[in-house]
Amino acid sequence: MTARQAPWPGRPAEETSAPVPAAAGEDGPRARLAEAVAAADAPDAVFAVSRRGHRTLLSGGTATPPAVPREDLRYEIGSASKTLTGLLLARLVGAGVLTGGEPAVTCLAPGRPAGPRPITLAHLITHTSGLPALPAGFVRRGLPAWHTNPYARYPAARVVDAFLRARPRHRPGTRWHYSNFGVSVLGHAVAAATGTAWEDLLTGLVLRPLGLSGTALRAESPLTDAVGHRKDGRTPVPPFDAGGFPAAGAVRSTPHDLLAFLEAHLDPGGPPLADALGAVRVPVLRRGLGHRHVHTVAWFRHPTEGGPMYFHSGATLGQQAFLGFRPDTGTALAAVCTRRFRAGDPFIATAYALLAED
């Protein structure tokens, strides 16, 4: 699919309720959230909404409630991790540490020629690098752990080596193709270019400034991290291990932290992240019939009657997540559940519809 891509974006011109079921016949946000929790049909589900600063969280599920309240656990957000990756890159670009136009190959293999049409950091974050969704050999190497943790079998060194050997399927910057591989390479390239580990960059430049103390890149225990389940909604799966793909999907976070992250996009406040939070809302790529599908460096963007809404979903082998916000209504929505995506799964569609409501 042909993509129309703009240069790296500049600055744009432009109390929690208790997690109990809604009472019968109750109107308003809590009733809709209660319906969403039930529709998720997952062992654990949390739907959290912030509307002009007022938060409402509802949790529930088909499993026995865990020892720790569901809304206090950390959940795997899978590909929604890319929203934090995009924000981190925007901050580095805004600070002048990077430009976004650096060839990834020169970051990862100094001295190696970049060639006339190199894959840049901007190509990697916008899924226009020409790289496939996953690197060569991923399926073969991950197959023994396909239903548990295939990514863990593909470490960082192998991701980088696969990139250095890869040939883009089309000229970088001309076509959009979603790629976990590409965003993972971005993470390693940024770490190499800055001389700082990816986890330290994310923690120091995004998590800590936003006060996201309930967000991490790896699980600790069932007392801190929700347990995912297979498609049947009953069989537990081990915590997700992103292996060499941390920038593409390693983040796990509490619903409270996810709301705080989204609220920051609605009200960036002052330094140090205000400019970056504005930059990640700027469209950089349009595709599809009538170019309805708009992308920024961190978000998918769809139109509504009142203005654009920004969102990103994610999934691991046992959990799902949806993050989104609407500047026109001052609404942020974070939804998580502990059941693997299956055919006809209602979770993402339910969360999207809630955010799209006026």
C-alpha cells in the first residue's frame, strides 16, 4: 500500500471510582464500562477512562479475583509499547540528540556504508522501512516456544544481525507495512547512537518524568503482574519475554499509569516533555482510501465529528491492551485484559467504540 510521508514532524501549531460492578439500570460512564468489562469475557479486564481529569476505573473478569486488586496490577500492553518508543524518539529529536534521519546501519555498525537509500530511524518508527513484520528465521527459531514465548528465543544480537543482512522489500519511505522487526531495530539503533541502554533511556526520559512508577519492561511476580491466558480463557501462560524486541512490545503497566500517560498527551504541561508530547500528535503519514488512515510517530489517528482521536492497540500471547485519547472531548481510555486474541474477539472493538463515543 502506497504511503504519503511527511518529514520528521516539528512542533504542532495547534478521583478514581472504586472497581465494582455498575448497579442495574445505572446510566453514564460506569454502566458502559461495566458492559465493556463483561463483553471482554476474559479472566481479568480493566477499563479505565479519564474525562477532563475525572477518572473512572472498572474491573472484573471470569476468574477468581487475584490477591491484588486488578486495577493495581501491571498488564502486558504489547505493541502499544510503541507509543512510548515514539515519545522517547521524539524527545531525543527535540533535544537535538538525534535528528530521526540517521541511517540505522551507521548507528549499529559504525564505518559501514549506508548506501544511497538507507533505512533511517524515522522510517523504522513509521513502519516505512521496507522491512518485514518479523526477521528472517524468526518462525523457525521461535517454533519450539510458539505457544509460550517465541520472542525470547530471538535475542538482541540476532535482531541486529538480521537487520544488517536484510534487504528492504521496497524503497524506504514509500510504503507502509507494520513491522515489529523495524521498531525493534530502532530501539537497538537509538541505544547504540546514544551509548545508553534502551531500558535506561525509556526510564530516564519518559517513565520517570511522567511519574510512571508502575511501568516496567519485565514481570516480577503475580503480586505485581497480571497473569495472561490462552484463547480458551482458562490456561495460564508465562509472562511475556520480548527477547530482542523490547522497543516493539516489552512494556507492562498498571491502568493508573496508562491513564497518566494518556492524560499527559491531553495536557502536556511544561518541560521537559511538553514539546515531545506535542510532536507525537503531528501527522507524518497518510494512507488508504481518501487517506483516512493517518499516522504520527507514535499513534494511529482517525477522524471523528469533533476532531481526531489517537489510539494504539497491542497483544501478547496471553493479554491485550488498547490505549487512546481524544483532545476534543478531553477523554483518555486505557483497557487491558488477560485473554489472548481469538477470532471474533470483541475487546479491541469495544474499547475503540467507547473512545469514539461523543
